[in-house]
Amino acid sequence: FIEQGATRIDFMWQPNAAQTLSLRKIGYREALIRAGITPNSHYEHEGHIDDPDFIERLIASGATNIICSNDETAAHLIHALELHGKTVPTDIRIAGVDDIKFAQLARVPLTTMAQPCRELGELALNVMIERITNPSLPARTISTNATLRVRESSRIS
């Protein structure tokens, strides 16, 4: 969205989201700051995709570039927006996180951040084995890189 010139990018999640939500919100805010955009809490939306009032408020807020907390939420949001007469990506552009299998097969292929799932699994296993072997090891943070998969849902038409 930033490379396409967006100066407002919203972030959306559903209630009772996974633990990773807080980290994803931090990443969203950090990306905005690095792009010279001041994060605005009015552009962060929590609500149920199946609540028509929530979708109407989201549309009325002026959101046109929305990052969803995960791909499932993004796919459901695309459908909900279409029920409210909006098309993706013509009216509103959407991106998700995870790159689940159906993301590229959706009616509107979904732009998403692909996590290196195999690498994450291998890292988790190795850390667990290290911890079992040496329980006194200090806590640590391990980072991996995600890959942006740009697809139709985020393109300016």
C-alpha cells in the first residue's frame, strides 16, 4: 500500500484473536512509522466480520487500504464488503497475514505476508531440544523473515 502511495492504511481484526495479534499490530505501526506515517488509533478496527453494522462503520470510516490480522479474516472481509456493494480491489484494497493455502485461490487472490512455516517448525523443534538438553539456557528471541506475496486484492485497478 505504501509503495502505491497510500498515506492511510487501516488495520482490522476480529475479537478473541490469536496471541500473535499484539505483535502484528506492533509490526503494522512500525511499518507506518518507518514510512513517515503517524499511526492513528482511529484506523485500527476490532469487530465481527458477520456484523453488518461493523462493516458499514468500517466503510463509512473511509478505509480504502486494509491490512487484516490474518488471511481468514481478510477473505471474510472481502465477502462482507461485496455484500455491502464494495468491490476488492476497485473500491477497497485488502491484505492479510499467513499465506494460507486458499489465499492464492480465492476469487480475488489475496495479498499476504507468507510466514516460513517449515523454518518456524524446525526452529521450534531445535529450541525445544536445546532446552531439554540444557534447561538453564536463558530465554531468547529468534526472528525469521516473512515474504510479501502481492496478489490482486491489493492492487490499484
